[in-house]
Amino acid sequence: MTNAANSTHARIRRSNLAVPGSSPKMLDKAKGLAADQVFMDLEDSVAPLAKAEARKNIVAALNEGGYDGKVRAVRVNDWTTQWTYADVIEVVSGAGANLDCIMLPKVQNADQIHALDMLLTQIEKTEGLDVGRIGIEAQIENAMGLTNVDQIAAASPRVETIIFGPADFMASINMKSLVVGEQPPGYDVGDAYHYILMRILMAARAYDKQAIDGPYLQIKDVDGYRRVADRSAALGFDGKWVLHPDQIAAANEVFSPRQEDYDHAELILDAYDWHTSAAGGARGAVMLGDEMIDEASRKMALVIAGKGRAAGMQRTQAFTPPDAG
Ligand code: GLV
Ligand code: MG
């Protein structure tokens, strides 16, 4: 089983910008922002009466282009509403060639992924698009979804990400708090979200998907955003939603390795390569400075180096084989 950080198909998604499909102005502004992914919303940020118009805005924005270098996703409404099928048909028939993923909210089981997969396949065939190119991003936002997260992750090769939706999730489990991302008052013995985050992360890693953290709603509090993002990044998440341009730089920084960690990871890879080679003595456990490194160190270093390379980082230290002085 590979790790998502090393997967050749993994797209970089440190910052995932939410843009309401009802706002042509915001759809346009997103083109110039430094987010890794833009997702155009048809769900909760769009009022029911504005959804039909939002579909048209999104198709127009995607076909106009300008989102170069960004992952382009559209969040449709969930399968319990009356809108999902028309969202998917209108957006994919209208702009399928200019779209990378459909984000499906409030996923509860693998059948909901299968249904979207089959609908996408039919539209791709009808429109002459590459069958299977459009990915699926699955939001886990309720107790049923979390209970079935392994099957959801495994339901289709189209699934690229498993996303935590904290606001809906908090409502789903009756959490006694209204502040997304912060700890519920009264819970003073740890992180109330730890189990949920780890459960999602395990499913994502087991099935080679990316794990994405959801929104932080206090958009003026960038320090608060950074604090919450730091936690999921530390666990191994690949990125987080951003709701405001000010959160983008923080996400891109938090979900990239620190320069010193990136340099160290590249150094471990080079040193391990050299020491395990015939020229380096074909040894499996060796010293790098004061640190002993072995095959497990190489795997950890690959994750950090993979994230750094994907983020376009440059190393600032070269490896010199000991014999070469
Ligand atoms: C996002 O969709 C959330 O519910 O937090
Ligand atoms: Mg939600």
C-alpha cells in the first residue's frame, strides 16, 4: 500500500478555497488567489432559490478558464436533497472538460459514492469525455458517514479525498458548542475532535486518499486558523479549507514542511541511498550526524520530502558522502 504523499496521482491541496457559486464576482476573484484548490459551491453557501443560477455561473466560470495550476472542484448538493442529479448533469455536461472533481457532501455510505460514480460515467460517455478522469471528494459530516468511512474511501478509484466537515458534524452528534474548530466548553481533557480526525486519516491512508480538514469560521482570526490547522497538519492531514483570502497563506505554510525539516528529509534520503549502496558499504542502519537512520527513517523522510517537492520547495543543503570529504 502506498502513502498518499508519495502517490503519483496525488494533487497538492494544502489550501482548499470555498467559493459560493451564486457569486460571479467571487468565482472570478478566486482565479488570482494562491489557493491550491478552488471548490465552487452549490450546497450550503447557496440559498435554495439561487441554486439554478449558481449552476450556470459555475459552468461559465469553468469554461472561461483562468484557474491555471489549481484543482477545480464543484460541490454539489447531497443525495438526500432533490438537487444532486441536476447539479451533476448540468455542471459536468456543461464544463466537464474544465473540471477536476465533484465534491459530494454529507456522504453516509459507499452506495452514495457508487451512485455518483455511475452518473459521472454516463455523462462522460455521452459527452465524449475521458471516462473516470473526474474525481470525487467525499465529505464526512455525520455519524453515519464516519461509521462507514472505510467503505466510502474504498468505494471507487475516483475518490481522491476524504474531507472532515466539522460544522455539520458537530450538529450531527449534538456537540454542545457553536464555534467550529474550537473545543466545546466543558471538555477539558483533550481534543474533542481527535477521534474523528484520526478515523478519517486512517481511512484515507489505508486507501491511498488525501485527508482534508474542514473550515474555520472565525475568518478574522488568522492565528486561530493557524492553531487549528497546525493540529491536523501535525497528525498528517494534507490540507484544510479556506473561506477567506487571508487564510490561504497560513494553510499553504502550515501544510508544507518547514524548510529545516524538508532539508533534513532530503539529507536522510541521500545519506541512506549512499550508505546502502555498494560504494557506501551496503549498510542498513547508519549514523547521520548524531542520529541513527534505517529503512523506517527513509519512509518518514519520503513523506516529508514528497510534500516539500509537491509544494515546489528547494533544498538548501547538499549531501556529501563521508569519503568524498
Ligand atoms: C462543511 O461543510 C462543514 O459542515 O463543516
Ligand atoms: Mg457541511
